[in-house]
Amino acid sequence: MSDSGLPSDEVDLTNCDREPIHQLGAIQPIGFLLVLTADWIISNVSANVGEYLEVDREKLIGRPASEILTKQAIHTLRNRLALLRGKDALERVFRMQLQNNNKYFDVALHMSGLRVMIEAEPSTEHDYGDATGTVRGMVNRLEQAPDMQSFFNEGARQVRALTGFDRVMVYRFSPEGSGEVVAESAKSGIGSFFGLHYPATDIPKQARELYLRSLLRVISDIDAVPVPVEPAVDEYGVPVDLSLSVLRSVSRIHIEYLRNMGVRASMSISIVVEGRLWGLIACHHYSPRCPSFERRSVAELFAQMFAMRIEARERKEVVEYERRARDISDQLLGAVASDETLLNDPNWLSTILTSAIPADGVGVWINGNYAFSGLTPNTGEFARIIQALSTTAAGRAYATDQISTLVPGFGGGKANVAGLLAIPISRTPRDYVVLFRSEIIRSVRWAGDPHKPVQYGPNGPRLTPRESFEEWKETVVGRSLPFTPSELRVAETLRATLIEVVLRLSDEASAERQEATSRQELLIAELNHRVRNILSLIRGLIRQSKPADGTSIEDFVAVIDGRVHALARAHNQITDDHWGPAPVKNLLDAEAAAFLTTQKDRLILKGPPVLLNPQAYSTLALVVHELVTNSVKYGSLSVGTGEAIAEWSVRDSGDLNFCWRERGGPEVFPPNRKGFGTTIIEHSVPYDLGGTAKVEYARDGVRADFVIPAKHVVQTTALAGNKIHLPQDSQVDSPHVTDLLRGKEVLLVEDSLIIALDAEDLLDRLGASSVMTESSAVGAIAAVETKRPDIAILDINLGDHDSVPIANRLGELGVPFMFATGYGEQSQLPDHHKARPVLQKPYTLASLSRRLNDLLEETGAKAWSRCSGSRPCG
């Protein structure tokens, strides 16, 4: 609202919406503004420009920008201007010299119509560091959040760690425009806003539009005096448009709103999901605060990544839900296609439909006949609902969480029904399946009375911001849980399915059933053929593997088991590739995994990517199994120094050469008798595949050569098939559970955001009841004075400062603490602190636990912790 007030028409909720907050004609005094024409002539300036630049403000208008800015600055700004894409784009330049002096500025650059808007504020970050790495680390931590609530909490915590505000909230908008605080990170002692709701009128329409255009808004001090833009209007009498200005002054109404909350400084970052304003990251501070422009830019980038992750997570949930619903729709279609009378069974329909769309009851209305299941209104009320739907729903799925808006005077009946979702199941709005939801009486916690009183405030007749933000509860009755857009989409899918069922001719259904029966018979015949072959093969293996004299039943079973498992491993590879060719190497990997769990490197594999068809693959699997088994029992793989080499290559003819060599094992002698295993090695490839096999029992190791004909071989440039996951030694990393810090509050002083977050997690795992994290000596000492910790960990080096002042104060208070370092600054500590324990970074659970345990033992803190008070036992 303007200072002159509104016209004398009736005051309503649109008054705040009509305030031109983008044309306030002033900026905040934390920087200055230059407005240039298209040919870079200065047309407007902020009144404080002389405080930042060596210029005469009264002589600036009409002068070329090149007369007050250096050539290098003009060159840089023009280049950045060329990078702007889109009407709301903004470019940034950090640590920039605008004149030939030692003053550095952070600059924001954007276009407003044909005007070039240049805003600058003094650089306060001399060496911020790797902003990209900071955001990457913050996003990585977001990805680890197991659910949405943890995700929101982590986002609020990280923005607060980055910006240092007293309170950071994740604020989500509802479809009707009100908002709820869904996550919060705040310093101790200032209360909590978590779970509170705020009415839609708290954020006017034009403010919401600006939140979509300009993603970050900072208010450094509500008591700061705005700096006017001169002249206030252009040559056409139009005020300067400050919609995208990062320094834009603040509406008096909003200042009054913040003052009523007790907030002195604030920052808001838009969360935009799929082009809509999903919510805000709202930051509050109870004294003046303005994070550097570079730090604010990092926060804005993080918020964009935060929004993208929200979109991805929500989309994944919706896709999964709708996929399951489609499966249910397919089941519905299949069931009713075979028995259309199921449509008249409300209990069956209720079971099917409520598994896709949660509801408390289902009513069916077909050709004037009706049936109910679960919680539903009585027959008369149901008839009124159907009558209203026939004139309102217009042949599409229709939902409401308040039936009384559809049927005036509807009371819900004894079932306390309040919401419905109606699914038409005929071409004209006549027949329906209606899902009902019961009334949910709930208490909504508002941040103060959401009904703004109409008053004559200090800025004229309007809606004055409420003065009290104490929790105010409102009881909501007559409503159900709303139906979501995803549930409406699923309802449309079900509608199409049900209509298709109703219109389907019985002969079409019969034809489909006949076709399905034919396919099933064909599948059964193929399955019978393959099962018979497999059973015959296994029967032959058992018969041919009969034990020699003196062989125990256990040994016989082990031999059979090994051979069947070799076939099973080959069969898995073949079926994983849809009964197609499988890689030779995978077969050998599987055998190594089965017999050489800890010595797989002793089986050396050499050869190009080659595939064998299913028949050859199964045959070679048995051969390789016998070779590996014999080598493990009697050959080179039976001793620690031996090894085996499997090498293969493809001839010009396309045949596959497969060679087996053993070396380093015991001396080899030809077998006295040929068992079934030897028969498999020497005869399987020639007999089953039409190839050749040659086995030589040389004294220094067995040698075997096989040739598999080209018709069984498939050459490939890359290894196909599923990867073999070889068994590994069992190494379970059991969770570290301890109560070392149970009931203790820990002060953690650490200037690196990512390291601090990791340390917080480790301290939580050690049982700490709470962790107060600070990045500076000033903040840490203030935290100690507000709430004394039980123990502290101090990073020695805090950028331009150290943690010695904190250590001195903790020493005076008798709080046990230790230093942490990644460099070795112990020698730089004052003499009275050199005896303090020092923890070397990076933090690990083991090292942190060990050092903390030593510290507690040395200071007697373990005995002290058993006292009931917060002071040492005496």
C-alpha cells in the first residue's frame, strides 16, 4: 500500500494485494543502485551513491557510465549483460573494482525493460572458498535423507549453518495458499514455529509473483532508513521498476508484520517446483544481519537444488503410486471381463478400488439400482448425491472433501461421511461408483488468529498485520482428507477401464479367452519339453556317477551336487540372457567363485569376449567343472603355489579354441581308471557339439585342448550377460552403539560446514542429547553464555581467528573440552592450554569416541554426570 492510503472503498482482503511493492522508489542502505539507458547513460541513482563511489551524486544523471567506472569494469559488466537469458535473469560478479581504488564490490546486474540495472554492495567475503564444493556437499547430505521429513529438516539445518540466521524454516504452501512450517532449525531459547500454519493473506498476491521472479529476498534491518532512487520516475512519469532488485526497499506493511513478530532481519528463498511456488526457505534473525552477497548466492543455488530434489522425490512417489494403480486397473479389467456381474458386488469393488484410492466406503449406482460397502450415507442422501453429480460432474471423475458444497444441507449421516470421489461408469452421467471418506475433525495450529481485523492502521485504512503470533488453534469440521491430483488421475484411469468393461461385447471377451488358452497350451508344451530334457540329463548324471568301491554316500552326494550346481550356474546365465548366448568368461568366473573363494587369482583367464549358445554353454560348464574340481582335489590348485590357466581364442573359421593348463602343482600321473568325470572331459565336446577334445597328463601339469565348432560360437565386441557377483569374505560393519555422551550437551566449534555436519552426526551416534554448532569465536562464546554445555570440541583454526578465547572462557566455567586440528597447531597454543587433548582430523567414530572417553575420565566427568544438577558434584 502506498503512503497516501487507499481509496475510500470497502476494505477487504485484496487491499494488501494492491500495494505496488515493486515500485517503492527506494533501496536498502547496504549498497547502491545505478540505472543506465540502453546506450549506458546514467538515468537514475540511489541517493547514497556518493558514500560508495568517488563521484558527485548531483552531477551523475545524464553522464556516460564510462566516466565514473573503469574500462575494465565496463568491459566485465557488458560481457555479463550478454549472458542474460530470459526476462528475469540476473548476473553476479564478486570482488569487483568499479573505480581505480582499493574498494571491492559484489555486483548484481539485470535488465528492467530497456534499462540496465546495476546494484553493488561492498564485498565482505575476502576468500569464501569453493562455493561449488560447498553446494555439492550440502546436496550430497540431502540425498542421504531417508524420508521427506528428514529431507526438510536437513535443508533447514544446512541453510542455517551456511547463513547464520537465528531461525531457518522450510515453509510449504497448500493448494488454497496458506502455509505450514514443515521443518525448522533454530538456536536454543527462542521457541519453535514448527507445525504452525499461516493464512494465505500473510503473503499478498503480488509478493507471491515476485517470489517466482526473484528467488532470493534479504532484509538486513527493518529499522534501516530506505535510500530513495533519484529521480523517482522516468521521462514518462513511470517509477523505476525494482521487481528484480536485490536491494529493493521493504513495504511498510511487511516491516510492521516483522516487527510484530519480533524479527529484525530476514531472508527468504523461493522453492519453485514445476513452475509453481511450492514454498519458501524463511530465515529470521532477532538483530540486524546481512550475509554476504556471495553467501546469499550460494544459498540461492542450494535452494534451487533443494527444489529439484523435492520435485524428483514427489514425482517418484507419484509415478510409483500411479504405476501400482494402473496394475490394479488392469486387474479390475481382467476380472470384470470374465465376470461382469462383479460390478454389482460392492464389497468386491470396494476391495479393488480402495486398494488404489484410499477410502472408507463405496456406493454403486447402476440403472437405478444401488449397493453399499463400508461407511456410506443412507439411501436418500446417496440418491441426492447422484442427482447432483448428474448435473455437475459432466462425465468426468469428480472429487470434493466437503459434500455439503455439492449437496446443500448434507449432514453426513451416522457414518459421518464428509468427502467423495465419483467415477462415472457409463457414457452419460447416469451410473456411478462413488468412494466416500469419513469426516476428520482436526485442530489446525495457526501462528496467531488468521482472521485479520480491519483497522485504521498507521498507514491508512487497510488490513493491519496482526500483533500477536502466539499459537491459535482452530477446529476444522465437516471435511475429509482431500483427494489428491494423483488420485484423481487414477480415478480417470479406472473410469476408462470400467466403461470399457461395461461396453465390451461378450463375444470379444470369449475370443480373448480362447486366444489366451491357446497361448497357455503352447507355453505348457514348451515347458514340458524343457523339463523332460533337464530331468533326463540329471538322471544320466546320477546313473553315470555311481561311486567306486569304498566311496562313501557323502562323497557320492558331493560329486552329484557339484555337477548339478555347475549346470544350474550355466542355466542361470542362459536364462538371464532370455535363453540366448552367454559369455564364456562368466562361466569361468562362476566356477572360480564356487571353488576358489579366497584364491580366485590363481585361476588365470585369457581370451576375447565370446558367447556360446545354450547347448554348448551347458556342455562346457560340465567340462570346466570337472577340470576345476580335479585340479582343486589333485592338481595345481590343490597346493598354495599352483595355478591354472584357461585361455580361449577364435579361429578364422569361427571355431573356438579352449585351452586348459596347470602348473606349479604336484607331479601328475595318468589315472588308473577312467571315471565319469574323465569321460565328461574327453567326450562331451566331441559327442554333444561335434568338436574335438585332447587331454594330456604331463608330469608338470594337466593340459587339455578343446575345439568347439563355429555354429555354437557368437563373437561380440563387448562382454554380454549379467555380471557374476563373486562371494566375498564376510565383513559386516556392525553399528557402533554407545552411551558415552548420553544426556550431555556438546558445543562443537567448526568453521567448515561439511565437516561440522559430519561431526554432528558422529556425536549423535555417541549419544549426545544435543549439539550446539558454531563457526566463530563470537558465536561460540555467546552460545556458552546462553546455555552452558557439558563438553566442547574446538577447532583450533577458525579462518582469520583461533578458538583460544573460547577455550579461556570454558576453562573459567570448568567445562571440559579438547581441541581439534587438521594441521598440527598444538605448538601455537598458549602455555596454559598446551596440555589439553588434541583430536586430529578427519573425525572418525573410533578416534572421537576414544578421545572423548579419555577426556571424560581425566576430568572426572563420568562421576559428575551422575549428579542431578548441572554443576559438578560436591
